[in-house]
Amino acid sequence: MLRPILVACALALTACGHAVTAEPPAVAHTPAAAPLVAAPEACPLPDSGFECEFQRRLEAAEDYAETRPGTVGFVLRDRKTGAIWRNGHANDLTWTASTIKLAMVVNLLERHRTGKIELSEDDRTLMSAMLHTSDDDAADTLWKRYGGTTFNTAFARYGMTSLVAQKGYSAEFPYWGFEKCTANDLDRLINYVLDSLPAEDRAYIVEQMRDVGPPQQWGVWGPDSGAKNGWSEEDGGWVMNSVGFVGQDERYTLAVMNDLKGEGAYDEGRATDTEITRILFR
């Protein structure tokens, strides 16, 4: 009985020339996980008309303005695409301070061009002083010489439709030093200068705004821009305003009006206007 058992065992050990072993169970393969891809960040101001990166700058400028003393109204315009952004305080009536001198120069050039007045060399020197160093005495002289009421009547034609003359401490009314307007008004004014003035007048003002003296080298002013600034301490506190253009062919315009409301003074307002410009452009 042992022989058949041994033969069977021998056959089992030598089948196909090697020992027969059971195959291991199949291992299930799990597909590799797809790499994580971050979803694109949504543009924060999709209805603004500005491209996405500029929208982020606008949002940052808005956030910064909310942390500053008083209230800040600003308007940014892209003259190439037509996009405009106005923040929540862009229509606040604010003391113009010396930004109104820009409108005065526009009016003097217009009256000279139409033959209503003839500007002398002295007049032109005073105009340059108003734009270069924001000279108050020069503004006083021209205001009296060419009629304050005539100036004020014309300002709405340049887009300053919200401007209102204010009763102040001057015997004159209206008087350039007591006026209120909005950042929207200043936006329309600078764009009137760039888009509606005859080429010679436009070139004169642009050159003057690019080459301002040290008292105005802040706010919108910079190496690739020009500005007309205004600052004054009013009964309700300081106001610090800046309006101008930035970029090749004056592509962008920016108007900033900071009514500090007694919560800060000159230095804080100057820093606010300058930093908003830096966030947007530099």
C-alpha cells in the first residue's frame, strides 16, 4: 500500500519541474488622487469695469481709506477704457481748498481765448504761481481782477455741478477760499481739462501740474503724474485734497478729498492722499 502513495507524492512535488504553490490573492489597485488645484480667486469688484488686478488695488485702497482719520472720497477713471470707480464718499460736499485754483486757470484761459479778457504777462505769472506753489495771494489778485462771480458762474461748465459757494470770513461772496465740492466734481474738472480744452491750453496746464513745487509734491503727484493739491484748516478741521493724472498720455485720473473732521491734521491727510495713490499705481 505504500508504493502508490509515494508515487502520488512524487508527482505532486515534480509537476512542471518545480514545486506547485498556491497563487497569492489579487491586490486591488486604487487610482492615484488627482493633484489639488486652487480655484482662481474671484475678482472683488466685477462690475467696476477695471481688470481684475486693478480691482484688487481698488479694494485695498478702499480698505485703507476706511482706517484713516475723517472721511475720504475718491474717484478713479481710466480714460482709455472708460472705466470709473467712485467710493462711498465720492459725493460728499467738502471744502475745495486750493483745488479750485485749477478751475480758475481754466476759466482765465477760456476768457482770453474768446476775447473777453486779455491776459497780461503779470496775469500769466500769477496763474503759474497758483499751479506751481498754490499761491494764495496770486489767487486773490486774479479773483478780484477778473470778477469772482464770473468765475463761479463758469465752474459748472467744467463739470463742477455740485460746487456751492459758502459764507465765510471774507467780505467777498463768492470767494475762491470758501467753496465746497465733491470728489466727483474734481474728477469731472480734470477730465474736462484733458478732453475738452484746446491743445495749447491743455498742454500748458498739464506741464504746470507735472512740474509743481515742493509744497504740492504729494498726493496724486509723482514721477509719472501731475496734480493740483489743496489743503486748509477749516472750522471743522483740516481738509487735504489732491486731483491729477497718472501714466502715459495721462491715461488715469484720480481725485481724492480727505475731510479729516478734527481727527487728524495736515500730516495725516497728506499721508492718506499719497498712500491711496501708491496703492493704486506704485
